Amino acid sequence: MAFDLNGVTYETDEDGYLVNLDQWNKDVAQYLATQEGLDMTDAHWEVVDFLREYYDEYKIAPMIRILTKAIGQKLGKEKGNTKYLYDLYPGGPAKQACKIAGLPKPTGCV
Amino acid sequence: MAAKIETETLTGDINIPSIQPGATAHYKSNPAKEDHNKFLGFPGARVENWREAAVEHMGELLGKYKSLRVFMDICVRCGSCADKCHYYIGTRDPNNMPVARQELMRKVYRKYFTPAGKLLPDSLTGASELTEAVMTEWYSYFHQCSQCRRCSVYCPYGIDTAEVSMAAREIMDHVGIGQKYCNEILGKVLKVGNNLGIEPHALKNTLEFVEEDVKEVTGADVRYPMDEKGADVLLVAPSADFFSTPHIEGFTGYGKVFHEAGVSWTVSSYASEFANFGMFIGNYDTMKKVAQRIRDAALDLGVKRIVVGECGHAWRVGYSFWNTLIGPFDFLDPKYPAPQHICEFTLDLIRRDGLKLDKSANDEFTVTFHDSCNVARGSRMGDMPGGQFEVPREIIKAVCNKYVEMDQNTIREFTYCCGGGGGLLTDELMDLRVKGVLPRANALKEVMDRHGVNTMAMICAICKAQFTKVLPNYGIPMETVASLHQLVSNAVVLGGKIGV
Ligand code: SF4
Ligand code: SF4
């Protein structure tokens, strides 16, 4: 599978995750978010930025609790919980947010 | 975004529906990629002579596993199993009746392995060649079986459809028809050490996070160590425990229990996975390789005991198969079972009055327990018959004031699958997963309405992931799903009785 954006072709896997992670940029994220029916707000970008930073260092998406805590520290304690993340990304912070952040799909019992 | 999956309204009753032939014939797991298959020693893609190769391999399996041949021969079509499968109840597709699922293999068996099937016309024997169409059915419906074994409990002959599914998947892998979800994950666990692909430095970071978090919340220095040589206990958890919620809350609980027991423990970055999908694909060699990492890690770290976390199918592998796969465990302390389930460890401590517990910490929860298939029907626990049912319940009752059972036809050996077991916990099968949870969701709904249950505890990583994902489709909040050791974690008073 693949999609074209601004004259560039982006290959994706069956679930729509970018195959080549280096191809990611904000336009791609915006495009993928639109596909998911999401309106990207600053709060959405905070999550994406954190996921990318974490992935850069650890080569894996963070545990959900690490993500919620980080978001709580950035955006205020009342937002540091799973419910807030699911409000932002109804498809799940691990899967949907990872897709938009250009991370590979988490595999396993998740 | 994916279209919303149509769900039935929960009534609290489990009704057996009328059939809808072909309702789920289009469900198809993503096929494995060439490198997924090859890494496990299977052909990268479907081989040219797949028919002959599949029939030949079926013959080998029939010779190797006598039970499989018996299962092929002895079904009398009494129909007792027909309405016992959650996937049939949820999807109405008659091919999801266990007897019909077996028939997909049995008709091929008749054709190639019985005298009547070889000689007489198929219309008389119900035999069938392994055609393209039959293989398409195999791939679809043998990936609509979570290998939960509920049907086998009701079969007068004990025919085990799970074993038939495992054999079918093994035959398909053998000719290059693999399923991506299982085979990709098996590659990861064999390369990185866990299904998620968490590398050692990331695992370390996660464990440090848990340590700091517990310190912040409780003020206590509870350790969550990794790769510590000379620890008494190697703890092997499903890797979802290092990633998901509510899994991590259970893992946090294991650490508190060890802390209170005064037992030194460690996880291994080399063997940071208890799950073993080798069982789901029915491949002995792969199952052995995955398990072997745990033996190697235990020897390398010099531990005296192996304790395992909350993972249903892996407990079956550990309890029933480890000794053959990676035994003997003569290098471990013979005073303890190998492996020992974390529930056995915790209950033993509770019984010896070694844990100070504050049950009121769980007073906001009215709890029920979901028995996971492979624990309920594929293993035992503790030292008494039925221990796999009693041990977890005894722990819950020790840490919670309010406990309620679901309908007796849906618990213990009659438990309904979560709908995501057996290698089906993948997004492209979401429709099946949402439908497959229906009987469990109804049984849960009944105790929610009648007794105010708001928490369903369990000891399986797949169950937890599946329920948190699919129950909201029925209006049941994901927070209902809890790890058993999360309840323990809430109730443990740290520093209460160290060293007992
Ligand atoms: S093992 Fe479970 S999923 Fe498979 S046919 Fe039997 S009841 Fe259905
Ligand atoms: S219950 Fe057993 S014998 Fe009866 S139809 Fe099912 S598999 Fe065959």
C-alpha cells in the first residue's frame, strides 16, 4: 500500500503505518491524521512529539503510563491519564498516535 | 477511520443464534511476509506443489500425534459442541461451530487417509480434495478459532478443536502460508527477546520508571531489577506487562509482593517474554526455541527459582510443556515448582501471613474474575485439583471486600474466551474480536446490572488487551478490566512484614 503527497510516494503497511520511518514529516502526519478523521490540535502534536523523541532514543514506543505521565507534566496533571489520551486519539494512544507519529505499529499482546 | 462495528445490545443473557452461512467467510488475517516465514524456517511464500506438500505433512502429523488421528476418526456428529463456541455465538457463521471447523480438516483427511474416502465418490463420504477453495476456508476459519478448548469440555469424546486448528496452521506454515501476526511476533521474540521488540535499554528505562513511580506514590523503595546475577528469582512476564495498561499495574504488584517477601528477583533482558506463540502455530521447534531463551537466561543469571507473570497461554506452555521442551530443571531449587505462577507465590505468602493487606484500598471495586482459557482448561495451579480456579479467587478475596461470580456456565472450566486468544489479537480481525466477546460481555453485563460489578480481574495479557479494546464497543468502560495483581498492589501495605 502507498499514498502520494506533494509529489512524493509514501509506502505503508496493511494497516497504514509508514514503512520508511525517515520519510516522516509534519505534512505526512497531518495527512495520516485526516485519514483517521482526527483534527490535529496542539495537544495532539504534544503527543506526537513525545512519541518521536522517545522512539529516537529507545527504538520503541513508550509504555502508556510513561506517555500519560509525560503529557501530565507538559499539559497539566488533570491531563496525565489514559482517558485524556483516548479523547485525543480514540483509536488508542499506542496504535493510532504511533501511526500519526510515523512509528511502527506495536506488536504483541497489545 | 474504520467503520463502526455493529454490535448487539447486551441483555445479560447468552442466546444461541440462528445460523447465517458464510457470514464471516471474508475474514482474513494478514498473510505473513516472506522474511517472517523464512526466519522461522518455513518457505517464504506458498510453494508450487503446496497441495501435495500439505497432504504429505498432514500425513506426518497424523503419524506423530495419535490424538489428531483419533479426533479425525471418532466424531459422531452428536452436535453437543455446535453452540459452545463464542465465535459461532457472536458471528452466526456455521463454520464457526466447532464440529464444522473440524470438518474442514476432516473432509480432507477422509479423502487422502481413509479407504472409503479414497475409493468411493465424495458425495457418499463427504470427502474433499484439498482445493484452492478449501485452502481459503482453512486460512480463514482456522484463524477464527482462538484455541480456547471450550468445545472440548462438552464433547463426549473430548475432541479438541484447538489441536485441530494448531495442526492446520502448522500444515499451512509448512507450505508457506503463514499468518503475519504470529510469525512476525515470533521473529521478534527470537531476535530481541520479547514480542514487542523492547530492547534492553528501553526495558531498563521502563523498569526505572516503575521504580520511581512506586516511590512517588508510596514513598517506599521497591526495586524492579533487570539482569541482576545471583538473584533468587527470575521473573518472566508477558512483555505487554512492560507496555500496556492495566498490565503494568499488575507487574507493579508482582514487585511489591517480592519486596514484602524479602526475596531478591530480576527480570532478564534476554528472556523478557513469557508468551510463546509457538503454541498457536502448532510448531514444536519454534515453541522450544522461544522457551529455550528462558532456560538459558535462568542458567546465566544463576537464579534458584523461575516465577512467571500473568499470561494465560504461556502458563499452559510453562506448566504442561516446559519440562519436555527445556527441562530438566535440576539446576533450580527443588523446593519450588518450576515454573511457579506469581499467583502461587502470592497466595503462599498470604497463607503464611506474610503480606499485610488493607482490603479497604479496593473498596471502590466490586470485583468478578474472568478465567482465562488456557489456565482453566490447559493447566493446573497450586497443589489441589481445580487450583487454577481457586488460587486466583482466594487471592482476590484476600485483597477485596466485594467479590461476585459470573454465571456458572461462563466460569471455571466452562469459561468463555475473551475473543482475542490463540493468535487472533490483531486489528484486521477486529470484527471477529468484537463479535467473539459477546457471551463474556453478556455474562459480565448481568453481574454489573445485578450486583454493581465494576471490575473484572484476570491473569492473562491477551485477555486484558482484548477486553480493554472491545468492551467499549458494548458500552462497558475499559477501566473495568483489571490485572489480578493490580488489586494486590492496591492492598499491600508496604513495609508491613518484610522477610516472613
Ligand atoms: S477451541 Fe474455542 S474457538 Fe476453537 S472451535 Fe472450540 S470453542 Fe471455538
Ligand atoms: S461434541 Fe464431539 S462428537 Fe459431538 S459433534 Fe462435536 S466434536 Fe463431534
